[in-house]
Amino acid sequence: MITGLAYRATVSACSLCVTGLLVLTPPAAAGARTGEPAPPAPRAATPGPALLYRSGTQVRARPGAPGVPDVSALSWLVADAGSGEVLAAGDAHRKLPPASTLKTLFALTVLPTLPGDMRHTVRYEELEDVAEGSSLVGVEEGHTYEVADLWRGVFLSSGNDAVHVLASLNGGWDATAARMQAKARDLGALDTHVVSPDGYDTPGQVSSAYDLAVFGRAGLADPAFARYCATPEARFPGDGSPYEIENTNRLLTGEDGVAPYPGLVGIKNGYTSNAGNTLVAAARRGGRTLVATVMNPQSGGGFAVYEEARALLDWGFAAAGQVDPVGSLDGLRAAPRTASSARPVAAATAPAPDDGSGWSGTAVVAGLGLGAGAVALTLRAKGGRTSRG
């Protein structure tokens, strides 16, 4: 026999169940009842990091997707800067000298520590260790500069003299290298070994196309970094009067016969005799931003690095929705430890794989939770008492 209290609890529980099902029913199921077309097939799950450690070209093209361009670089990659999905890559984790593209990591590490309007008078000691043959913007001993001037010298002229002064303000050369190394690890850039913060050829200093893309993507999220790397020209303070400096990224400026790339937003190029030509480039089109890395092309001359990056960006925009990711720029990043992550997590709360049903793991768990709550209400009402937890 069901008492009035038990009856009311049972009805309430059933109402909760029905409400839960109505709220959580996926749109796909509703569409099936009304004759609307089914949503597109889900993208294939992103594979684990191991795939990008394989040699050769890695791409997961769907039928009809454009072919990946022929790239001669020793290491290359093209990714979606928004999602971090790697669209295609070739020897992405091959460790190579990065040249001045390592200045992307230098900027990520030091930019947040120094106010742009801070003024500093350069000392001789800050310039005495600039390596012979370095690229220079023209920083002079005894001259007072704003930190923002020095950053323009880094991004536009790839000035190692400016890097040395900024590193001095950041605690010194060795301390800056150590902080850059720690920053790389935090970002999941495990191929990078920092010896010389300016990217100058130094034994043991390496990075990879994967890591440089990680740095470039992170840089675009910093408004100051994004502004500096997209600046085509500026005026740099001199003893007499400011003089013009121009960005050495020819995809941005269109210099030396290299056509500027439509929608380019930076980021950084580099060259040394040991590293060859290196480039991290990013472009925006139709609300989507791609980042491409090209390290040491083996054919096509000194400007091949720009043309190969152009081809990869063109392909990435053309292949939108026609390729599945081969990895992620977040794939090696350490997950932050939180209070919740320190406790055991029930299997039911883990993200469920997308099986195309339209149900998310969260919706399933929520529905089960409503049902369990309804049963508990019914049982407690039948027992004539409440429980405390």
C-alpha cells in the first residue's frame, strides 16, 4: 500500500526523470523525428602525441581533401592556432638549431616582466658579449631607451644587442636562459634546449617545428607580442634622430621580391649558417588563424622558407574541414594540478568518446544523476524518514 506521502514522492521523482530526458535529449534525436538532416559526421579523435614523433609527412586527409604541398624543410608543421590542432607535419619533433625564431620564447618569457614604458640607460657591460656576426638594431652604450623601443629592435631587426640589454634587465643572461627553459617545459615544448637566449648558434641549442609553433601560438595570445610581431616598420632612437627599421619577415613586408601574404599577423624569421633559414608564420582568414613553422629548407634558395610557409598556409586554409588532426599543440603540456584533480575521479565523469550519437558524456552522467535522485527520493519517502550525508 502506498501512503499519500510516498505517492507524492513517486510522482515528483517521475517528473524529475521526464524533465531530465526532455532537457538532455540531443538535437540529433529531435532532428530525426522532424525529418531534419542529421548533423555532419564527427571529426576523428585526435591521436596521441606519439604520431608526431614519426618520421615523414603526417596527415589524415578525408576523401577530396587537397594534397599536402611538397616541402623541402627538415622539419615543418601547420596548425590551427585557435584549437591547437595540428593539421599536417613533417618530422615535427626533429631537433634542429632554431636561429632567431628562438626569440619567440625569449619574448614569451621576458615581455611580462618589463613594463614597456620603463626607461633604461645602456651600460657597456650589457653589450660586450654580443657575438660577432650577430644581427643588430643599433643599441648604443650610454643611450637611454624605452623597453618598447628595445622590443621593436628584437622583433623587427632581430637585434641581438637589444636581446642582451633586455636579458640584463631580466636578471642576466644565464638566469634568462634558465627561465626560458622552464617556460618551454610549462608549454609542453620538450624538444627545446636553451643556451643562448638570442638564438645565436651555440653547441647544444635546439628546438623543433612543433615547439616553435607552440611558442608562436602562445605569443599571439599576448597582445604586446602580437602587436610587435605584426609591425612592418618603426622608428628606432639614435644619437642624432630616430631612424627607420623594417621587419625582416618578408612575408609581412613584401621585400626582396617576396610577395606579402594576405592576412599575415607575424611572427618571426631567423637565419644562421648552422640553422639555415627558419620561420614561424601566422595568418588569419575568415575568422580562422593558422600557424606554420618551416625549418631549414633544402632547396629553392634563401627565400624558400617564405614560399614553403606560404604553401602550407594556403593548404591549411583550403583543407578546412577536410582533414582530421594528427596531433595537438597542447598534447605535451602538463595538466595543471587542481584540488579536484588530487581526488579520485569516478569513471562515469571522464569524457566519453564521441560515438556519433549526439549524446555527450556530461549529458549521460547528468541524466543518470537525475534518475538516481528520483529513486532515492522514492525510497526515503517509503521509509518514512530522511537521511543526512
